[in-house]
Amino acid sequence: MTDRSNAEDYPLSAVPDEDRSGFWPITLVLLGFTFFSATMWGGAEIGVAFRFWPDLALIILSGSAILSLYVAGLGYIGYKSGLSTVLSARFAFGDAGSRWSDALLGLTQIGWYAWGAATIAIVLVRLLNLGAGWEIPLIIIFGLGFCLTAYVGCRGLAALSKVAVPAMLLLVAISGAVAVRDGGGLDGLLMAGSAGTLTVAEALTIVVGTFVAGGTQVANWTRFVGSTRAAVGSTLLAFFFGNGLMIAAGAVCAAVYGLSDIVEVLAVQGLLSAGVLMLFLNIWTTQDNTIYNFSVAGCHFFRTERRRLVTFAGAVAGTVLALLGMYDMLIPYMVMMGVFIPPLGGVIMADFFIHHKGHYPALEEAALPRFNLQGLAAYAAGSLAALVVPGIPPANGIVAAFLLYAFLDLLHMNRSNLSRETLQIGQNSGGSFRAQR
């Protein structure tokens, strides 16, 4: 393994055993990733549309369960293979076909990065009563500054999360206790909410859609863990507990204060300094993971190991997009990701568990087609199912893509076996005929 691969976090190869870590470093990174303001915005959107108990609680639990089980499957693949999500996609979609998943995953992460850079600037201007002229400079400062830990690599993400995650958990707990008090106790909170314009399917799509793009790329981190427990346990904890907690916090904020952001809630509660700290940590721990994901996808797209350069280029692109108004497009963006991203993971899981029987061949020795047509067809069918089949679009997309890939793979195997049997019969017949002569 080259020194460059080690320094750049192995963007085009498997992580070796000597660079694997344990449960808590990756868990803290993933919790920092899922503790994100956008998730609370989504929670607020559904929090005003449903009664908190039992309707909203069941939606949050169901959506978080769908998301976490999906992500855990992909997390296991990352641990088992040592490969990033986009390297697994090379098996599922072919050497050239996998560039489609690179582009889709990379662009979604740039969108999230742009939204985060704009959010912290806009909210700070509002909270601190700064002039509107501060927005653009702050977007540029945060857009470029938040990529620094991702520039370092997975070790930089882990170092920040060790500090940020406990601090955010403490602040959420304090704010939650105050909110319950202000909302009239648990009885008043449980009755909060009312019928709104969202359907249950739309609400579940928002819950899953908040982190389905980032979750699809979870192998970018679990490839660094050394056990099944660390890979699966860290993803379940982060995407069920972490994502669910942020959704619930947003819903409570909307129900009690009419606000969707916990930072503004902390200000209303008289905790402005804590709110500013929360905003900073909340955004940074997700921004660095987001741009790290982009760098891994970008390296694979361009087949380069210069991940740090790609990280900085992505931060510049995200900052420009933030300046162009990404802040106002959150909910449609989340719904779109809930439709088009999950089928990617469905195909990757089917390819790994069904076609490769849970074990990839060595990437450098694998004879990969330019385009894996059954993978691309399964992805297209999964996206179509997410768009038109009634139910929960992300779940529809995952299941349809997985099942179609498995079906097409079975057909391919049966045809191959039939061809071999036919050839064997022909050879045997030929041999018998020659013997008779």
C-alpha cells in the first residue's frame, strides 16, 4: 500500500487491517454526522402535521427503523470488504457504469454542504442581530472552513466528534427538559400537533430522506472498523437513535415554540450562548462528513487518489451553490433524495449478498464489465417503484431494486448453467460418436 493511499484514506483501494479501529471512534463520527439541523427542520415539518402521540411517534420510529436497517446492511459491506460505497458500486454497476452513482452521490452531498454553509450564516446573522451584509462573507468563511477536518481525513472527523457529540447531547437534553416544562408537561406535549397536509407516506419519506444519501455512503466510514459489532452497532445507534432524536427534537420545538430549529429554541429559552455553540458544532460535524463523502465519490469518478484536493474543490463548489440560494430548497431536496438514492443501496446489497455471496474478489484482480446491465436495470426499476408504487417511496425503491437484481442474477446464473450443460452434452455426444467410429 502506498504512503499516498494511507495519507489520503485509501480512496481507490481497500483499507488494510492495520488501519482499522474500534466501535466508539466510528460511532462518534456517525453520531456527529446525524446530529444535523436539517433533520430538525424535517421533524418540524411533520411535527405540526400529526398528533405527537401516537401518530408522530410511530412515524419517527418506523422511518428511523427503515433508515437504520438499510444503512446497517451497507455498513456491514464496508466492514467486510474494506471498500467505500463507490468502490462497491463498481461491482454492482460496472467499471464505467459506477460513475453514475459517483455523480449522483457526490452531487447530493454538495447540495447538503451548500445548505449547511448557508444555514449557519443566515441563522447567526439573525440570532446575533448582524447586518444582512454579513451573510455572504460568513457563507464563504464557513463554506471553506468546515472542510478542514475532512481535509485531514477520518482521523480529523473522529477528533472533532469526540468533543462535539457529548456537548450536543447535553444541550439537547437540557433544552428538551425546558421544552417539556414550557409545553405544560408530558401530558400537554403528547397531545400537541394537529392534522396537516402531509400524508403518512410523505412524512416517512422525510424521515428517511434526511439521511438516506449520507447513509448510502456509510461504508466510507465502516471500512475503517475491525468487527461486525462495530460496523452494524455504530450504524444502528447513529441512524436510529441519532437521526430519530433530531427528528423528535424538531417536532417538539415546532409543537411547543412554533420554531423548527433547536438553536432558535435555545435562544427563546434564554440560552443564546449555548445556542450559538450548538449551531456551530451541529453544522460542523455534519459538514465535514458530507464533504468527505463527496471527496470519496469524486476520487472514484476521476480515478485519482488526491482526496484532499477533491475535498477542497468540493467545498468551493458547495460554497458557490450556497451563495446561489440552496437554503430555500431543503424539503423538495429531501423528498427527491428519498426517491432516487435508496435504489443504489438496494442494488449494492443484492450484488454483495446474492451475487458475490458476501465476499468480493480482490478489486485489482476482478474482471469487471464496463456496464453491469442488470445492476443499472435494477436501479432504474427501483427508482420507478419509488416514484409510482403506493406506500413509502424509499422502502419501495430499496426493495424493488434488491429483488429485481436478485431475479436477474438468478436468470443469468441459470442461463450460464444451461449453456455449460449444453456444451458438456455436446462434448460427450461428440466423444461417443468418435468412439463408435
